Amino acid sequence: MSFESYQSIAQVVEEFQITTIGQDFLEPLPFRISDNFRDDLAFTLQEFNVEESEYGVCEAIIFPILKTVYRDYCDRFVLWSHKTLTYDSNLTGVPDYILASRSPLSKTIFKQPYFVAIEAKRDDFVKGWGQCLAELVAIQKLNENPDQVVYGMVSNGEFWQFGMLHHQTFTKNLTSYAVSDLDRLMAAVNALFKQCALAI
């Protein structure tokens, strides 16, 4: 059973006995955005019909935003794109993006993951969160450390939602962010990266 087989948060919490709550845990951390990045993203949103393609949303909107914030954390992490993640036959698949610890040996070594990002295909946030939470469960089991908080994000490019798993409790951030308010959105992503960095 792959991550994509999970259709909702309810399906995951029932199978893995997870409690869910809604609470704002994310305190946006201001991030300086270059004029070049603003101009390039504005050009992308204006000139490309990314809504027609799942890959278009990932490549044109989600990844550039993650990559821009990641530059401040690249000494501690590796940002993986479409990396296979497998715990067992029920928890396996390919998250869109994973933030994992950087090995001192090589960036090619996949170490402890902290964060996954998922594109909400066809704007389906219900299924997107089912898939994302299943991936967080897999990460928690792979890390063998339920004390470690692991984070997830689901986005359709336009709207961005965040959540975290700690022990058997999943917390979904009540506040969503939008690419139309780029400063607040990238401050939220920056805060998430910072939380991961503090956990190392």
C-alpha cells in the first residue's frame, strides 16, 4: 500500500491510532526575498499555465520557494526531490520533497529526514494530507525517535498548509498561507526550516 493509497487524515489516524488537533504552532520568521526572485516568480505566475500540470506546480512554484529558503540551511540539510521513502510494504512511495540531515561524507547519502512536502494534486487537500501524514508516520518509524517532531506541508502552489507529528499526535496549523502574500508565506517556510535546524 503506497502513500498515495491514503485518501484522508481520518484513514491514517484510524490505522495508526493518532490523535489530531488544530492549533497554530508556526510562528513565521521573516525572510529576505530578493527582487530577482520576486520578479521571476511573478513572471512564472503570469506567463505559465502551471495549473494544468501537477509537475508544473511542483517545478515552477513549490520547488523554487523551498530551494530559496533552503539556501540558508544547506550546510545542515539536503533537500531531496522525488526520493523514494520506504518503511515497509504499507508505508512506501515518493514524496515530492524531503528535507533530511546532511551527511559529513556526501550529499548523496540519505540521512534522518525531518520534513516532507506534498503537492495537493487537483487541489485535493483532503487526500494530500492523508498522503502527507502517512509519510510523516513512515519518517517517524524510520527515525526510531517518536520524541522528534517531524513536519509536513501540503500545497497546490497557490495555498500552503502545514502540520507536524509528535509521538501519536498530529497538529495541523490553523493558519494557511498564500503565494499572493509571498513575504508571509516564505516567513512560514523559513520558520519550518528553522524548527528542523533546532532539532539537529
